[in-house]
Amino acid sequence: MLRRNNYERSVTDGWASFDPVDHGVIETLYKKQIREGEEGLMLAVLDNAIECFQKYVLAQRERERRLFREAEEWILERNSDWFFSFENICETLELYPDYIRQGLLCWKEEKLKEAQAAGRPKPPAPRVTVKTGT
């Protein structure tokens, strides 16, 4: 995940990179800067969506599959005007949504490959696909 970095060592263009599937990233964001009000709520929404995405990626129960699908659909949705859309939250928190999406989708593919190699049943296919371009 990329985050605008004004308080740590500077990088060439002022951005620092973080691994979007690193479990400590959200915790680090909480600690780096005290978040209040809407930003704090936005960070909690993002944290919950990523947690559901990762926790239920291989779910077999209908409720858990639904939680995964909802998180995945929310993360993959583009051009939403909704205040709490994934892209609006990332913009407010100064994160790159496409970088996070790419990292989560790569993580998901790896988990699916691991599950298939272990002989576990494959979860249902997602209802949303990522479209490239603007």
C-alpha cells in the first residue's frame, strides 16, 4: 500500500510503500497518526473489509461466503460517488486503491492455489471482476 509520508524519512516523491497484505499495515496507520471523526471511521471500515476479505476467502458457509463477496465487491468497485466507497476512503487516507487491490488479488490467488494443492474445495467464483483502464 502506498501512503503519503510527511512525518518519516522522505522518499524521492514523498510516498512510502507498504505491503497491502501485511497484517500490521492497518495497525501501523492507527499508530502513526491519531485519527478522529470521519477518518477514524473510514480507517475502521477499510480495516473491517480487508479482515473479511482475508478471513473468509476460502469460506464454505453461506454467511461467510457472503461476507467475503461483499468485501471483495466493495474493494473492486470503481467510480463510486458514495462517501464511504473504497476509493474515497483510500483518497482520504492518502492510500493508492489500485495498489491495494492488486496486492489483495495476488494474495487471494495464492491462497486459492494453496487450498487447491491441499485438496480443499474451491470457493465459488466472485461476482465482480476488475476492469483495467480509467
